[in-house]
Amino acid sequence: MKVNNEIIFVRHAKTKLDKSIPIENWILTADGEKCAKELAKNEMFDNADILISSEEEKAFLTLEPLAKRLGKKIIKIKEFGEISRPGSEKLTSDEYEGMKIRIFQDMDFTAFGWETANHALNRFTDAVNSIDKKYEGKKIVICTHGTVMTLYFAKLAGKLDKLFERWDALDFGNYGMVENGRIVKDIVD
């Protein structure tokens, strides 16, 4: 009989906005670095067996202090990336915020070449299921992004009608836990 994994999802720490480079390459602010160091001290992450981040720099940098403390390597997996939003660093704040509202109102909406929320949710869910099947009885920490975490946890909680409210309540460095496809700790509690 398969022993289930404990999967902890962490939203990356606060990001330094830099419109001169792609959003995937943004790094952490000084406050974000402090948050990452505080997360690394959290007992919740003690005895983590596997550390995974998306390929985005901010997610990797958020897990790096924990990886150093535990003496673990970070596995980067593309499918744990944020909703694909090419060129979004060039959008105004109002345009970006408007896109967030629209994708949560209509999960099949796209503009500016963005991935739909439904596609992002399916991609992310498939990646979680793949990791859960690959390992047995492990404590897995996955550092990822606000939109995809919001979509995934809302789906599990049966709250897809509250996407924007949940995303708006999600702070940098928040984390949640899932076991057996059920939320043990929500990301917005």
C-alpha cells in the first residue's frame, strides 16, 4: 500500500520589479530575502525530503536558504511556473491587475498571449499528481507562484467562485499543505 506524501506549497517571497528584464528573471527584494531566511527557520519545513521550485528565479531564491540549512538540492520543474504571461513586465500596473481580474472571472480568457487559467490549473495539477506518484511517504516542499497556487487550492477547496478574493488574500511567503488530495492547511488561513 502506498504511503502518501505531505506536500507543502510555498508562494515565493516578495519580488523586485524590473521592467527591463522578463518577469521570470526577477529576483527578491531585501524584504523578500529576509522572508526566505525566516521561512528556512520555520519548523514546518524540518525533515523535508525533497525541495522543488519552478524555473523562475524568485521561486528558487525563496527556497535557497532552506536548501542550505537542510543540505538539500533544489529540483527545478517548469510545470510549477506561474501562469504564462509573456511580456507582462511591459504592462502597466492597471493592465496587469485587469488581467488578473479577467482570468479569475473567466478561466478560458486570454489576452496579451497569456495562458488561460484553466490551462495553468491543469498543467499545475498534472505536475502535482506526477510528483505525488513518483515519491512515497515523503515531505515535499514546492515553491511556486500566487496565481497557480490560488487556482489549485481553490479547486481543492471547492471555491473556484472566490478566486480573486483568495488571490488578493495570499501574501508572499504564505504556505499551505496538501495530503491525499485534501487541504490540511490552506494558503489563505
